[in-house]
Amino acid sequence: MSGFISANLQSRCSGYCLGLCTLFFALLLSTYALAQYEDEKIEAGTYQINAGDVLSLAVWNEPSLSSEQFSVRPDGFVSIPVIGEIRASKKTIVELQASIAKGLSRYLKDEPTVVVSILANNGSLIYVLGKVGRPGAFPLNGPMDVTQALAFAGGLNSFAAENKVKVLRRDDSGRQRSIKFKYGQVKDGDKLDTNILLRSGDIVLVP
């Protein structure tokens, strides 16, 4: 009798352990699958379209609705076949594609596949003014901080007040604010957090 009970307990323990192992293996597989999914997700760009940028539009299987080249007007709008006027400025490529697809879906039987590409980012500019070697407008083709912008402008001249530099930035509501930048401190390796990345439309003033 005792042998029967012992065998029964052993059988139950084996079944319990097997169940735990199966559950652990299933959790491990699901974790691995989730990690693979996260790795394979497509990352969308964050570039915001500006007035003056040159774009192209391709609508799958609808060549009459496509456009090889068109510019974003100063008011931030573009003209799209069938849809008409649509705002492009301050939108990412993904957001503009979604807006165009939504507009076209009213006139097409199937959900349209829309691809917008940037041919030239002519509207992405920063400005450096004041006592620098070459004041003017400079294209923002990638990440650029204040010191890099000053380098593009030929650096500060001998009359510049290096610790009174300002960055003028306008927010989405149109209001402009001033950000102080002390070049002398950054040059000495201090206050490096003030060497901010510039945004399209920023103005660097060197008194």
C-alpha cells in the first residue's frame, strides 16, 4: 500500500514539474517573440516639413494622382490632386502621408498607399547674425548645436561679447523667446548643457 502511495506521489510531482517546465518554456518563447517584434518594428522619422521644402508624391496604382516634384508654399500648404489644399508644414512625413491617404480615400474604392519623399529640405534653415565672420542663413541638414552654428558663420570676431550670445526661438503659437548662451563658459568646458541643439528657424544673435 505504501509503495502505491509513493508511486502515486511521484507521478503527481513529475506531472507538476512537467507543467511548470512547460509554462516556463512558453513564457520564454513569448518573451523572445516580443523582443524580436520590438527589434523589427520600423522607426518613423521625426523631421518636420517646412515651408520651402521640395517633396514628391507617389500613390500606388494611381499615377494620375502622383507628383514628381512640388514645393511647400510659404503659408505651409501644398496642392494635392483631387484633394486640393492641405497643410504640410510642421507635419512629419508619416503624418502628411496619413492626411493625404485619408483625403484620397473619399474618392477611391480601395484604401490608397501613399509615399511622400523629401527631395530638398530648402526650408530647414538657421540664422546667425551679429559680430561673426560670415553672418547669414545656413541649412540645417542634421543635428547642429550653437557652437557648430557659430563655426559655420566663421566664428566670433574680436569685438563680440562672447558671454552675451542669445538664441531666439519661436514656438508653435508664434511667440518668440530668448535663450542665453555664454560661449566663453562653453569654450572653457563649463555649462555644456547650454550648448543646445538648434531647430529650424532659430536665430543666433552675437552682440
